[in-house]
Amino acid sequence: MNLPKKAEEVHAALAAAFNTGNIDTVFNIYDYNGIIVPEPGKVVSGREQFEEAVRSILSVKGTMAIKTVYCLQTGDVAVGRSEWSITDGEEVKISAKGIEVMKRQADGHWKIVIDHAFGALDSLKA
């Protein structure tokens, strides 16, 4: 799998990784030292919890699509806003609006360090 070389490529790379169905491919997009919010109000970190969260997302059978609403970068850090969904043919299994923080790695590739999959929902309360 090719890791993204630009911050604005991260969303497309994540969708492509998800659509392989392979957890290791999905993990290549994430920095395990970061956090992921796999459902509203649930924050997880560390490899074991990441694996559990990603397995849960992968259990939703279908095709993931991610639209990058914006991606703002300064130096080695970027923030993105996404609209994403998992569909199975005509049926939308899950959809949301997310916020992601990405960091350029020493090898020049970008990884997600904070993935708040539901961070841009209108009804979300902090």
C-alpha cells in the first residue's frame, strides 16, 4: 500500500485501506500514539484499543467513501474535515462528518494522529 505523501491524500488513502478489509492496511494510515473516536463519546488510544475500534468499523460490511471538505496544513501538521459513509449498494450503513489531525512522519508520509470520526456533527456536545 502506498502511504499518502500529501496531507490532502490521507482521506482517500484511508478509504482505500478500509475497502481492502485488511486491518494491517488500515493501521498503516494511523499513528498508534494518537487517539481515535470510533463512536460519539468514546476516545481510545494505544494499539490494543485501536485494533478493537478498527475491527468494529471493519465489521460494518460495505464500501467506505470519504469526501475531504478541507485540509489545512502548516509544516508537518494538518487538520482535515471529512464527510464519510459506508454503504452497501443503495443502503447507507453509517455516515458522519469527521475531523482528523495528521502529522508528517520522518519518512515523509502522512499519518492520522487524531481521528474524531463524528467530530463535525451538528448535534455533538463536547
